[in-house]
Amino acid sequence: MKDIKLFEEKKVRSQWDAEKERWYFSITDVVAILTDSPNPKNYWKVLKHRLLKEGNESVTNCNQLKLQSSDGKY
């Protein structure tokens, strides 16, 4: 099930995995809300690189999901 969640009136794309019984959320949507960055995709790319460089392993366990954007693309 795909769904849009709202956080402070801003949209966060999400997807439910019934098999694993987990919600997955768009990290770029969350970054956009938390940072007010004009380019959250690039912000996440730079942050992810810095975290990996510091030895943070949480980034390596993230799988990329195809979530539909506002223009209809995945």
C-alpha cells in the first residue's frame, strides 16, 4: 500500500510492506521538511557520503524504493 503522510502540512511519501509489517518513508521528503533545503535530494546525497566516510553503517542498510513523485514519475 502506498500512502502520503502529512507532517506539519508537508507531504511525505510512504509505502507499507505487508510481508515485513513495516512502513518505509521517503528520506528526501523527510530531509526537505527537517532542513528546508531547496535541493533535498542533493542534501541527502552529501549527508550520506559524509556519514559513510565517518563509518556510520546505518546508511548502508537502506534500500532504495520506487516512490511516485508529484510529477507522476518513480
